Amino acid sequence: MFTIKSKADRVEGTLLVGLFEGESLQSGNDELQREGNMYIQRGDVSTRFKAMTTLHFAKEGLPERLHVVGLGKREQWNHDRFRKALGHALQSIHKEEVGVDLDGLLGEIPTEVGAELLAESLVMATYTLPTFKTNQSQNASMQQLNVFTGQPEDVVSTALATGEAYARGVNKARDLVHLPANVITASKLAEYAKELADQYDMKAEILDKEQMEELGMGALLAVNQGSVEPPKMIVLTYQGLDEWKDVTAFVGKGITYDTGGYSIKSKTGMPGMKGDMGGAAAVLGAMETVGRLKPEKNVIAVIPSSDNMISGDAFKPDDVITSMSGQTIEVLNTDAEGRLALADGVTYAKEKGADRIINVATLTGGVVTALGSWMTGAMTNDRKFYDAVERSGESKGEPIWQLPYNDDYKAQVRKSDIADLNNSPTRKAHAIMGGAFVGAFVGDTPWVHLDIAGTSVAESAHELGPKGPTGVMSKTLANYVMNL
């Protein structure tokens, strides 16, 4: 997909360059530099952030089309603006082969970081959602990006591969969230995970219903009671160290469809619930990136998966269930099913040797009320661990905001006259109640809880992708492991 070329190489076809406000075009091609700057001096080229100008040339040795993307003020240039400007520009160029001048896009950003951002932006921005339409018209998609640079080829090549690895993980998460629930059942999700494991030399363990019963996974099994689809506990193990130690666990909520159960959702609240396995998708996307980059780290992915349906066998409000941890739970709301699945998920991760746990889930509407669609909500029992995850998200353009978690909140989920815990104590601090419930099963293991209910889906098309699933937290999880 990427070819690295010298700045002195002949440019044909289409070339994309960036231009900061008040600056002139710099190029290894003197003729192109002279011709381009003539247009700039006449005011025919906008340097406003994300503005696109197309210049056409008929001279031999010059590109047929020169696309200039405005980069705004040089002092404001950062990773986030790089992604947005390049994503916007690459979306607007419907050509199979495009050249890009990497050096002119860097500003003060190091070469290897800029190349990684370039690849990440290209692969994410030009992604299209899979559909089942019988007649589809498609614009030409970019198949080849020629990267013109004066920097060492090995440095640029490695960085491009890294950026592509992050973006491929995001796009795989997007695919999984977008597919309907009659296509992505728990069994199909398990099949995909097994294929991923085979591709990247990981170990896959898929627990079926009988195995879960033997292990006492009563919380996940309760969620599955009303379904004709069997549940799966999906486990992927990546071992990058000689010994199985210092293990990071990713636990992703894999509810493939959520009706709410007997605490049924409204007719307007149910469409889109195929995306309730967004946490599982993020975890699988992160594991794809880990598989591509092969860090010398140990990672385990645990995905408790089922749908949440209604039948004569479905679990009900007032039921009391026993989780894998042995703790009993009074069910007050069957639509608070994700935290039940996660309870057994984090318990199993601990059984498999997790030294730290990050769980990801489209868990609560409360986090959407609190933070909208711009921030992922988080909770933790370990500030140092959280700070590292937050930095990872910030560097990958996936911002996180910490919600409080103290003894007052912990006490709420333990208010029950009949069981150790209850799964839905109050509508107050709704997002925190969901996280606090999961935290009751983590114990002293360092833990970060990520609620992506607001950030897992984009309400409109944007610079890095279409309307719909975002694959959020896939990059953050993988980046955390890479920098651990």
C-alpha cells in the first residue's frame, strides 16, 4: 500500500502537499516549487486549516494535479490536527494512486511520528462500512500511496507499518460493530476470534455453556437465559515474553444484541443495540494491532458474549444469581446486563493470571448524559495505572475523562437485603454505578474501567471515517501495551 520515494523522484499523476499559513511551497522539484508558489503568491491557494485547493499542470515533469491542504498556523500544529487535516484531504481525493509530500506536513512533529500518523489517517479516513445492498456505486478507492521524503527509508517504512497496524485494528472493530446481530452472534464472534488467533499465532480458548456452568459463571449465564443462541466466553492469549507474567488483560463486553430483557427498552431505544458488543470489538481490534506489531509483552483478551433476549426462561428483576466469584447478585434491572457479563469476565481474567485489567463496554446511557460523544468515561482503583491509560488515549486521539470512585459509590452496589450486591441501585450517578459494580469483582487488582457508550458511534461522517461505529479504544488499548 505504501511506497517510499525520494523527494527528487519524478512526480506523476496526483500529489498532495500541506501548506502552513504564511509559508511557501518547499519541494525537491524546482519547477513544481516555482509553479506552485506562483499560485500561492497570487492568493489562489488557501492555507486555512483543512481547506483544499487543487492546481492543474500540463507541463512534463509536474504532477497533473497538485492538491494543497491548508494546515493553518504552524504553532498550532499537533497530532490531532494532523489526523484531521490529512483525513479530510485523503477522503476528498478519489484516485487509486496518490503521492504525498511527508516532510512538508511535519512542522515540529518527528518524522517517525508523522509517518505513523499519515498511515493511520489514510487507512481510517478512507474506510467504508460493509453493507448488504445489492446495488452499490463506489468511488475509486486509494490503493497506493507514494510517500515522498528526504528522511531515512527504514525509519519511515517502520512508522508507516505501525500506523497501518493501529488503523487496521480500528477498522476491524468498526466492521464487527456495524454488522447486524443475526450475523454476529456470540458463536460467530468466537469464530472470528479463533481466526484472528490463528492468523497471529495466539492461543484461543472458547468456553461453551457447559464449561461456564462447571466454572460457576452464573452472571453471564443469567443474561443468556432468554436466548436460543448459546453464550461464549472468548479468550485470546498473546505471549510475547518467555514466562507468563506481567499480564495485561483486556475485558470487553460482548452483548451482541440488547433488548433490555424484561426491563425492556423502548421501540426507539432498541435500534442500534447491535452495537452493544462495542467493547468486545475494541478488544479484538486491539488484539489485531498487537498481533501485527508483536510487542514483547503478555496480553490476554477476555470477552463474555451473549445476547439479552426475552422468553419464558429469561432472567427477571428480583432474581438472585451467583457469579463466578461466588458473590451473589440481586437483579433489579435486566437491562443492566453488561455489568453482569463483565463481572464473570474480570473474574476469569484474574483466574488466568491478569496483573492489571482494562475493561471496555458500551455500559451506560449515563455516561452519554455526562460526557456526550466526545469523551470516554473512566474509573479506576489505581491512579498510576489510569494515568498511563489516559496518556495512551490522548496520544491516539481517543480522550478519556476520569469519574470519581470512592467508598460512598462502592457502598451503593452492596445495598441489598437478600444478596451481596445489587446490579442497579439508583439512577443517580448512573455511569458510576455501572463501573462500581464491575469494580466489586476486581478486588485489589489494578483496574481501569472504560465506558464507551457515548464514543462508540459517530452521529455523522467525520475526518477519520463515516457515520457509524468508531472502533474507539482499539488504538488506546494497543498503544498502552506497546508503551508498557
